[in-house]
Amino acid sequence: MSEDDNQLSELFPGKPDKETQEALDQVGLAQEPVMPGDHLLNLILAATEPTTRFEGFVERLSELFDLSDTRIRELLATIDEAGNPSWKASALPGTRLLRFDGGPKLAAATCGLVKVKPGRIFPAHQHQADEWVFVLQGRAQEDSGRVLQAGDLDLGAAGTSHTFRTMGDEPFVFAVVLFKDNKWLLGQTLMDHLQPRKRFGPDETS
């Protein structure tokens, strides 16, 4: 394999679509080195540029939600769209939700994206069934002391309970697959808000 072929393999780890391949073939067949026309150049560049800042998570989310990469990118693109009507205010203060249907394997599950403002305590709850969470942005400290951050995939097994406090100065954003509604632990939630240092230790903002 030539050096040029190696470079193309790095740019296109998968098989390019038909239009992009035709553009590459046209450039490669030129007798002398030439720059492709604007249209062909844009096709080539578009194939190498991420369509979302969460591009590195697309494959894992596609598997988690049993959805196509294209659908996952559409959902991720809404995270940075201020005022997008698909995101709804939650009954939980400082929290917004985007609910959507998962693929056939998740027909009985609740799927969504969740955005929690910085410095918020997410109410204590018990998982009534397995719950999968994939962190997209930010950091949060669980009451166990464990810190969740972007790229983490966490299983909340049925019967377990927890709460967490968001950290830093950016929203904590995560994807969730829920197989049964959680049971909210109101007594613990009240105590967490009255005495957060007892549950989480000193407030950490970075």
C-alpha cells in the first residue's frame, strides 16, 4: 500500500459513500497534481470533519440506543441548540429532558438525554430495574464519592440507589436508558439539600 493510500485510510476509516469515492477517483486519475473543484473539495472535507462535537461517542450511543449513527447525530446536535422545543423542563429544578424512541431492542424502555445545571443535587432515587447512563459532558460526584465524567458508561442495577451533585461550571449532560421508572427517596433528598456537605463533602466547583 502506498503512502497516499495509507493517508486516505486514516482520513476514511470506513468505506466512503459513492459520491465521495467518485470525487477521490477523479482527483487520483489526474495526470498532474491538481486541486479538485469547490464542490468536490467540499465533499472530501465534509467526509473528514465531525458533524458534532460528540462525534467520538456516536458509535457507542448507536449501540446503546439501537439507533442509526445518523439519528444519534441528530439527537446530539440538539444539545447546543438554545431553546430547542424538543427539550422539556423537568419537575426537577435545574434539569431539562429530551425524550425519544429507542430502536426495536428498546421498545419497552424509556430513552432520553438529560441536562443538569452546574451545582445541582439530583434527587436520591432507587432503581426499580436496570438503568444505563452514558456521560456526554461535565462531571458529577455520587454520594459514594465516585466521580462520573464524559465517556463513562454506568449501570445502575435494579435495587440500587444513589444521588449525585454536579461539579464544575458546565451542565452535566448524559444519555439514559430506563427500563422502569425510578422510586424517589424523598426523605434522603430532603436531607441532602439541608446538609449537602454531610452527603458529598465540601463543595467542589472544579
